[in-house]
Amino acid sequence: MRPPTNYQSRSLRLNSAWRYAVNHLVTGLAILSTVLVIVPLVAILAYLIYKGASSLNLDFFTHIPAPVGETGGGMANSMVGSAIVLALASSMGIPVGIAAGVYLAEYGQGKLLAMAVRFTADVLNGIPSIVMGIAAYSLIVMQQMHFSAFSGGVALAIMMVPTITRTTEEMLMTVPHAIREAALGLGVPKWRTVLSVSLRTASPGIITGCMLAFARVAGETAPLLFTAFGNQFWSFKLNEPIAALPLQIYVYAISPYDEWHRLAWAGALVLILMIMVSVTLVRIYAGRGALKGAS
Amino acid sequence: MEHLNAWYGMTHTLQDINLNIPANHATALIGPSGCGKSTFVRCLNRMHETNPIARATGVVKMGEVDIYKDASPVDIRRRVGMVFQRPNPFPTMSIYDNVASGLKLNGFRNKAILDETVERSLKAAALWEEVKDELKKKSGASLSGGQQQRMCIARALAVDPEVLLMDEPASALDPVSTSKIEDLIFQLKSQYTIVIVTHNMQQAARVAENTGFFLNGKMVEFNSTDKIFTTPSDKRTEDYITGRFG
């Protein structure tokens, strides 16, 4: 072989030095961006703990709000109320969202209806949350002539659907066609292939999508103003107004009392912790039974 | 098989194929890339129907059953198993569940029979000794490429098909795994009708009694493997196997 000329070897060396530089630069930018993402999260959490932790006590978790002028009281009814409304929203929003995503990815390819559904989901995603509240208000509250936990659940469910639908669709599209063929080639009917093979293979991504949707609506206040309405007392009935943490935080935060401000901070802290705990629990539960070497 | 024609969109991929594939023998299909071999085997278990722009006409009979008229695609695919070019294990399932999937996903639940079937299929695919200790712990996707392909063969055998279609089953594998797969085909062909697509002519010569040569969507020649490779009657076959084109 001919030895490289001076010109060639020099340009090669320059080239590799340049590549190393770019490599370090891009790695550095990636790390910087990661830090930028984490900083606000940590800062918000730290500030909430700083402002709210001192007001957290047993009463906060076991008592309902104290009447104006009295001290003490807690947000027990709001926590339970939030849990009820979110459970309602998830039980309606997650199945509908996943089913629509399955249709888009597995059955509706190239169909007009699918394009319409996809477009609607994207538009729905961009609609301000207060509009969802008004929609649920006119569809349910106006018909029944009273506020209710159920209408709050519906408002939040509608907000969850587009996110879940689009993530489900995208995650199903990443399942290799060869895996579907493997199942179909074994004489497995299509519906069974979708359920047991496609959805199962895509499930980590779909669960993430559901969690994102859940976390997003858990902190929503606006849609609940017209629907769940809030309640200063215990209520477990789905057809009556119910308390919710974001509503209670909202009411306390705009009040003129320092005591209530402190409780609002504590409520915000509890809300974030509730979201973190439920997301973590779902992750642990979903990751249970993972196999060695599963990709 | 009579007058089989197939199209992908506007492309006439298979043109008037007439062929009689003998039962309980291995039949090899050779030919250059894009000549329609894969389309052909897909028409044998109606897998081409999963592609919305594909369609086929003609008659494909298995015994007395016309697979396009007398049965549903799902029934046909249970009787005509398929092994694909690249190993395609179910990544979320254990080795055990992968092999049992054909039965389990069709609603079969009897544990004793499942256990027995998984063991028998893995033994038939010469994989049992390598995986028997970690059947339910390891994901099917964690095996090596050759092991995955043998697992996919075991998976196809577990539903007890009559015919096994293999679309270049060894083309993504190293020589050692390839020879294991070939040994396997050699053993399996007494019990199953095997149709194997291959680019490797030595492979066709080693495993198959009969060989068909495809070119541009037409079946050029079909004869015993010996004849095809020693005294082909068609000039184009001779050119192909002597490496003059393709």
C-alpha cells in the first residue's frame, strides 16, 4: 500500500480533532439542558417544602377546613375529593384514549375517519382547560342543574384523552411489523394480536403517556371551577359538589388570611407529593415481573 | 397450486405459477432477489393479506382444501406455520411464553399440555438443552440470533402445523447457527412439509429433495434438486446456478 501523503494525513488529523471538539461540545450541551430541566423541578419542590412543610401536621391530613376566623383545620376532604375525581377521570379517559389510539395505529391506517380523529385529538390537546370546564358545565351541570364530582371527572377525562390517544398511537407504531406478523403467522386472530402482542410490547410507553396525562390533569383547577365546584365539607357522592386540592389551594391562595396562605402552600406540596407517589407506584407495579434481557 | 397470480399494488409480482409441492418433503425455492419467492410463500398461508395493497388470484390447495375458499386466514395459518427471515421473538414474553404463544393466544390454558408442548417443540428445534434452566426467567429477545431463530421454529412447531414455510430462515445467521438450522430442517422434513426460500444454493442442495427456480415472477423450472443442480433443462436456471447472473 502507498503511504498516505503529507496532505492526507494532516487533514485526517485535523478532521479527528474537529470531531472530538464537536463531540465534547454536544455532550456538554446535552448535560447543560438536562440540568436546565431539573433545576426548576428541584427549585419548585424545595420552595414548596420551605413554605408548606411547617404547616403540615396530622390535622392537615385528618380535618376538613376550619370556618373563617378559627385556626387549624386541614384538607382531608380535598385530598379524598381529588382522589375520587382523578379516579373517575382515569377510569373514563384511559380506556377511551387507549382504544382510540389502537384504532388509529392498527385499524385506521389511511382512513378518512382516522385522519379526522387524529386531527381532533391534536386540536383538543391545545384547547385551554377552562374551555373543557365550560363544556362539561353546559353538557352535564346545566342538564342536572347542580355541580357534581361526576362532571368534574368528565371534564378531566376529556383533557386526558388526546394525550393518551396520540401516545398510544405513536408507541404502537414503534412496535416492529415483524412481531405482529409472527403472531398472525401462528394463526392468532388480529384482535388478539393487538391485545396480547402489540399493546403488550408498547405498554411501557403507553403507561408513560397515561401517567403524563394523569399528572397534567391532577393539578388542573379551571375545569373543576364549573364542575366539581369544591366543598368545605366531606362528600363521597358522585352527584354532589366535591372538594379537590387544586380548588382548595386556589380558594386559600386568593384569600386575605396568612393562615390560609400557609395552608395553600402545604396543599400544593401535598398535591405534588400525591402525583409523585402515584406515578412512582404505577412505575413499580408496571415494572414488576420484567424479564431478564427484555428490551 | 394452479394459476397463482399475485399483485402488490399495480406490480404483477407472481405470474401464473403452477406447482405441486409434495407432502413430507423439503422443497427449496431459489432465485434472485425480488423474483417473487417471498410473495409466493406468503400466498401459501395468506400472510400477503396483511398488506392492504396485496392481492392474489388462483387456486391453492392443501390436500383437498382450497385455502382461499374453504377456510379463514386464521385457520390456514394454524395449519401452515411460518418462519421469517429475521428472528422475530415477542420481546415482552419469556422463552416459555414465546414458544407457547401460538397455543396461549388462541385461548389454550391446560398447563400440563402447555409444559409438554413447550418441551417437545424446543427439543425438536434443538434448543431445549441450552435454555431449559431459564425458560420462564429470560426474555425471548435476550437469546442470540441463532437461538432466537430456533426459538421461532419451536414456536411455529408448537401449534403442530402440517406445513412449515421458511422464508430465508438462515440469512441473518452466522455459519454455525445456519448449519444447526439446516440439520433441523433435515430432521423435521419427515414429519412436516417444508417449503424453504433461500439465496444459498448449497443450502438448497443440502436440505431439499425438490427445488424450484423463480425469475421475475415466473417459475422457470421445478424438478428434483439433483436435476436442477446437475442437469438443468432451462438455460436461465443453468446461468443462475453457475453464477452467470443474479
